[in-house]
Amino acid sequence: MSKFILEISQQRNFNSFVKADDIRKRANDLNEEFGSIVQFLKFSLIADLRCLRTIDKKGFQNGLPTIEESEIQRDGVKPFENF
């Protein structure tokens, strides 16, 4: 588990735009090995990503995408195309 925490910490320190898919993939890979502890960490990381997001005065979203947005973009659907 310390390897997981160290890896995420290093990514967050050296790259402020860590892709949500990368974090989700690492959490899913390690979930098989560590079980419910990783589920908690995964939830914490998702909550942390959402806190980093902001909306400017023009309504554009800044910051990292949520897990859901990342999955939508991966599947080829633009999340805010109706606005």
C-alpha cells in the first residue's frame, strides 16, 4: 500500500494534471491485492479531484476531469456539448 501512496504522491507533486484514468487504473489494479483499503483510497482520490475543479466567470471548467467525465471522453462523448 505504501507503494501506491508514494506513486500517487509523486505524480501529484511532479504533474498537477494527472489524468483521472491513470489514478483509476492504478486503484483498480491494486484493489485485487489490497482490497477494501484501496477502495477507501480510491474514494478519497475521487473526492480530492472534485475539490480541485473550479468554474470561472464564463462557466468554463478548469482543473482535472472527474472520473465520470474521463470515462465519457474515453467513450467519445463530449460532456458539455449541449451548453
